[in-house]
Amino acid sequence: MIGSKYQNRKTLSNLDEKKWDILTFNDVFIDDTRKATKVKKEDYLETGDFPIVDQGKDYITGYTNLKEEVYDNTPLIIFGDHTRILKYIDFPIFIGADGVKLLKNRFSEKEVLTKYLYYYLCTINIPDTGYNRHFKYLKEIVIPIPDIEMQKRIVQILDKAQELIDKRKAQIEALDQLTQSVFLEMFGDPINTKWKTEKLSEITDVRDGTHDSPKYIQKGYPLVTSKNIKDGEIDLTNVNYISEEDYEKINQRSKVDIGDIIMPMIGTIGNPVIVNVEPNFAIKNVALIKFYPDTCIINIYLKYLLDSHYLDFVLSKNRRGGTQKFLSLKNIRNMEIPVPPIKLQKDFTKVIREINEKKKLLNKSLDEMVNAYNSIMQRAFKGELFTEDKVPNH
């Protein structure tokens, strides 16, 4: 039988019939991790002579000024043993100290393109077993390899599709940066503010979610925790569920309504989210900020204030040695919040909503591009993307 349980064996059989070579993982890759110098997280620099690549989602996560033992036998592929993240690398690097696997192509680039191998590995859906090691699953796969000209065609079209996706992401990121620029332009630096200040508890109702550990069930009401707040959104993908009884009990104390702000208090602190859909969930270890009917502060203004460097400033004042991993309800309630005129906050809200509408359109376009990219990738590795004798127009 061809392939592992993480691969489409029927497709692999068809490729075998099309005279694609089907090679084992060890036929194709050398685990070259031991030859790379590892750098501990605490030794990362913001700038430096050489980049550090680790298993995190960021392509480059730090820099070092070390010069000896830099790994420059590129191109290569980085695999996150814990995260399953893949990265194609074609420049000299140092690597992170935890969970990095450095995969070196056994073949020359005239025989097998490393980037072709990278794109193929991106199609493999190995299981997520949490913060455990996943390399053992990857080593079970086989890799279909067509002739070098077909490899070049596949890489060419996937590179082009990825380039379009990266440009769209850059446009979205530029809009995110624009919102902070607009904030500073309209309100100035909140650390050295010219506006009057109020304790957050005096102008809003600040609560937190349950600290209990209700029993999780297969189906029920979502229990949103810090891990479910990502990139300014509530992500219910891997949420735990609780019973209606526990849901009602938690909501007696900290019911979430549309327009409220929720914000992680543990782990990655900050990243506030305005609830904009009917919240059929309860919260745990998450700050809940509710607004009075005749409030002097608008939720969009407060969200971007808490998203700015002002929150880091507040955290640094309350830190008592070590890395801040917890923000107490008392700290949040006692925050001194600059309160600009309500008209200025409303003007800011209008601008932000216009920017968010543009972002919404760009995100929709990005989703369509990603779907098209995934479709192209699947067809490419089924041998169905284009004929053997013709490069597609694009």
C-alpha cells in the first residue's frame, strides 16, 4: 500500500501510474538539525547580523550577532515539531532551541527542487496532538516526485498564487497600522495625555468571568477563555463546552452582551475584542467591560486604547518582577483612562468603521485567494493542474 494514513492513497496510486517517483520521507530528506546552532529565546535580539528561525508562526522571530557556526547549507525546510508549522528557507540562519527540525533535501536542485518538496509537505494534514512531538507522523509519509520540468511548473504557479496572497495580507496589515496612526493623530499619546482621566471602574462596569472549572461536555454552550481570543476575534474553533446549568450560573455574574469588550487576563494579556454578534457563550479568566447607558466613553475608542502601547505602560507599572502573566481585576478597574470629548470619540469611531469596512472586503478577497490557492495546490499534486506539454497562462 502506498503512503500513510495522512495521505490520499488513491491519488498516490494514480501518480505512480503516471510515472511519478514515489519516495519515502527518508529517501528524500536528511534531518540536519544537529548541524545548526540553537539560540535560546531569552538571547533573541530585535535586530542583528543573522535571523533566527524557530517553530513559531512568525517567519523570522529574532536575530543574533553570532557569526560562527551559522547554518548556510540552504535551501532547506523548517518543521515545527510541536506546532507543525513549515517554513522554506533560502538564507543563512540560526534556529530556535525548542522543537525545530531542519530538513535538508538529499537531491541536488537540478533533480528535486526543495521548494517543490516544501509545497508538497504543506498538503499533509498530520494530526494535532497538542504540545507534543509530531515529526514521527511526518516521517511516515511518502513523497510523489515528477520530472524536474513539472516540478518547476508547479513551483512557478504556486509561487505566483502565494505572492498574491502575501500582497493582500500586506494591505490588511497596512490598514491595521493605519488605525493606530489615526488613534495617535486624533488623541495624542495616551501616556502623556492632555485629556482628563478617570478610573475605568468609574466610567464602565468591569467584571471578570468565572474562575471555577466547570465540567466540559461534548455539546453545549461555549466557554470562552483567553485562548479563544485571537487577532481581534473570538475564535470558537477549539472551544470547550459546558452545560446549560453552568452557563446560566456563570452568566448570573458576568453575562456578555453585544457591544461589551472582553479581554484576556492570563497569558497573552490585552488583545481586546468588541462583541459584535449575539454572545451565546460564557467566559472564564477573561475581563468583561460593560458600558453605562450615559457613558462618557465609547467602546471603539476604549478598544483601541487598550490595543495601544498604553496597556503595556499600565502593565509595567503593576509588574512585580518576572514576566507579567496575569492582570488582576483590581488592576483593570484602577486603570486611569484618558477621556477625550465624546464628539472626538464619535469622529474616531466613524473613521474606524470606514477602515473596517475596507478590511472586511479585503479579508473576503483574501479568503477567496486562499481557497483558490488550496484548490490549485491539491490539483497540482494530483497531476491535474496542467498538461505535460503546456505551461498554463497566468
